Amino acid sequence: MNPSTFREELTGRFGWKLGETEEKETRLYITPQPEIFEDLVEVIFEENRGRLATISCLDEEETFRLLYHFALDEHEIMVTIKLPVEKDDNPSTKTIARKIPGAEWIEREIREMFGIDFEDHPAKKRLLKAESLDDEAYPFRKDFEVEDLGGE
Amino acid sequence: MATTIPIGPYHPLQEEPEHYLLTVEGEEVLDVDVQIGYNHRGIEKLSEKKTYNQVPFLVERVCGICSHSHPYAYCLAVEDCGDLEVPEKAKYLRTLIGELERIHSHLLWAGLAGHFIGYDTVFMWAWKYREEVLDLLELLTGNRNAYAMMKPGGVQRDIPRKHLEEARPTLDMLKEKSEMLYNAVLDDPVMKARLEGIGILDEEDARAFGALGPTSRASGIPNDIRSDFPYGVYEDLDWKVITRDAGDVLARVEVRLLETLESIKMCEQIINRIPDGGSIDSEPKEIPPGDGIGSYEAPRGECFHYIKSDGTNRPVRHKIRAPTFMNFPTYRSTCIGETIADASIILASVDPCYCCTERAISLKEKDDVNLLELSQARTAEIKKELGLELSPLEEVLDE
């Protein structure tokens, strides 16, 4: 299996809803319709034994974008699912930590650093952020300046 | 009745700040909670302000042990984004330093593991031989840690043949001593009694938590980036992925000690094959817009770097995920139900590295104290005592 055959397999299952894709030698990037996101994660994690490498969060002008990186180690394919999260007063998306325990810390870090709420997350408490920082201070957002760091 | 025992944030047994809360009843551990973040330095954020060639210097300082792993993973990400070619010779040099780093890291851990269970002989042996590896790295790169070898598209410096040849006696010695250490540890009934059957992580849990490196390989998963997503020259070398099925702490010890032997074998092959001439740097000029993923097998497991480029000379976003970030949460599966005495070695058995895990502080000075000036003033004071000439700045500070 390579990125193109894996994409074809996914297209066979999800059709046009798989959305825009981009391929490289060992990489596959997918921007699916949000409604199939959970099914897609399930297909990659459960059926294809994908390993959740991590989730990267991008702070773009209009939206936040979450990049779920799954490694299919046996096939040498790194699949990345791109999921936009609307930038409003309370940006939020669904958690995957109930299904994949490894996502718990990753989502906690993103919640603290970018202020994205993961609905139904099993442990919404601080992991990394300094006690001197407010709950509403999100250091990894683009509009956060290092000078905003309070404390000593 | 359940009691809570705090360990840390600063504890004599631990080499880094972390805070565990063990909920225990009698000897049995019922629950574990962890508070980290004491080492958070904001490196991901800082990285967005550096150019592509400056970032390796920064990420090299994510971790003092894996100071080759982070820049390597970062360079792989940039090379993935820009489809850059790396000269053959540079690949050999990169791989050599990477494997020497793995040897010293595994020996460091073996020593600490001995120390955690009160077996300080192992600690002294392992660290004695680790010193030799660090000296060798100093000979080859100029530094015992933070080797400053990496740059996108190649390496910074060549290593002369004469120095490579001088590495052979050290590798021979390490091979003999690592075998001795392996046999001594595995034959020792005390080590067996202490480590066998505790902290078991089964294959399903290892997969669910996304465990990496020796932690997952000791649970029967042959996950190794060097063979799954090959980089460097691993495809040309003769070596094997070490796995064990038991999933206990003893299996993790065994995997790391055997991997040390594999790494020594690889270093010897690299020294034999490394080309004498040729380019070491493809000198990339620009990085096009796009995404880049770098996946590197650090001593503790996959080190993952992601960069987003917009076509300028610095990354818009640089995400770093160290292996401990995935390995550490497995304590939920391994510690609960064990005894307090075993908890410390189980927690240590994933070889946790907190500065990597947290990586992200900006040292903020108090309003009225400038640490730099304070340090310069002290230098001026000492110079005056010794009767040396002061620089103009020091004269101002001295007043």
C-alpha cells in the first residue's frame, strides 16, 4: 500500500466527502468534510492500525486548524487529517481521547496553549501552563506576545 | 484508608522537576496523578522567530541528552517540505552521531535504573563507560553534548578520517563492556526479582497510548522509525529491531541493552563505509510553501517535528513532540495495582525526559534586577581584585 492506493481505498468508502487530498512519496494529507471526521479516524486507527503520532495546531488568520498525524508504520505512510476549528469566543471541537487514550495529553496541551475546547474530554485540567498565567492567556496564539507573560 | 504521597517537584531520586501524587492504600498504588510544566520554555513559539538555519541551534537545546535527535528531526521536516536532497556523506555522518547518542543515552538510563532500585554498582559501571562515549563525541564533533552538526540539507562540518579511526578502540571497549553489563544484569537474581513481572504494559495498551521506542518494543510492537520510515543510511546497514513480548520492566532493560550492542555494530559499519571525499551540504536556498513532517528514532522513541512554511525564511509554525510525551501517560496502565517500592522504577522505566516533553519559558527578570548586569558586575569585581584592566562597560557597572 502507498499513499495513492490508500487514498483510493478511502475514496471508495467516503466518496466526495473525503475532500481535498495531497500526496507525496510517504505522506498523505486529507481535508475531509467535518461530518465524516470521526468515521475517518476510526477507519485509520482501528481498521488500519494507525498510530496517533500527535496533533499539531495552526493559528491561521481566519481559523484554527488541527492536524491529526497518524503513522501507518507497516506501510510507511504518514496520514495527516486537517480539521478547521472556527475562531469565535469559544473555539471547540470533539475529543478523540475517549477512543484513543494517547490523545489525552495532546488535547490538554492544545487546550492550554491555543484555547481550543475539546468537548467531552476526560480530564480538562492543566498540564503544562505556568500557575502565574491566567486561564484565558493562550501563549501559542499568534496574537500573544512574550511581553504578555506575567509573573516573575 | 487511602493516603496521598507526593513525590517531587524536586526529589533526590529524580534528575528533573516533576510532581507525582500517588494515592495508596497500604503498600498498593491506587491512582497516580502527574503535574509537569516546570521546564516549559516556549521553544515552539521562539522557533517561529528564527530563520530555517537558526532553528537547529535552538532545538538542540530542547534536551541535553537528545541534542542530536531534535535538530535531526527538524532537518528531516524541512527536507520533507522542500524535497531537499542530502549528500551521501552527510547521511553517514548524521547517522554516526545519532547512534553514538543512542549508546550514551541507553547507558545513562541503565545507570539510573540501577540507582532507582538501589543497585549502585550498575550505576557506576554504566556511567563510567558512558563517559568514554561522551569523550569520543567530543573528539568527533568538538563537544560532549550539543554537537552542532545538523543543518537543513546536510551537516555543518566534516569529520577527518584520522578521528574516525580513533573511534575504533573505544567502540571495541564499549562492545565488551556492554556485553558484560547485559550478562551481569540478566543473570543477577536480585535484578530479576526486582524487575520481572512488574509494570506490565500489554500490546493493546501500548498501541492505544501510542507508546514509542523501547517502551513499545518491549511490549512486542516492532515500531522503529529507523526501519519503518528509513532516513540516513539505515537501509544499507546490517542491524535488527530488538523486540520482547513480556512488556515488563525487565523487558525494557533488555531491549535497551541489546540496542546498545546493535548501535555499536552500526557505528563500526559506518566507519568502514563512510566515503572519504564528497560534499557534505546541498546548500538549499529557499523553502517553498507547504507542510513538512520529520520523524526520527530518538533513544526514547519517535521524535516528531512538523513545520508549516509560507515561503518566507522562517517557519510559520513549528510543532515538536518528544517521545516521552506519548510514553509517559502509560503510567495509568502500568503503575496502578503495583507497590510503592516498585512505582519509582516503573515510572522511570519509560526513560522519561521532561525537558523534552515540556520544551516550551522565557526567563523573566524581576523589575529591579537585571541578571546579566549582575553577572557582569561580579566579573568586574573579580577583575579589579586581580588587578586586571576593566572594559568601559565594566567600569560603568563597577560604580
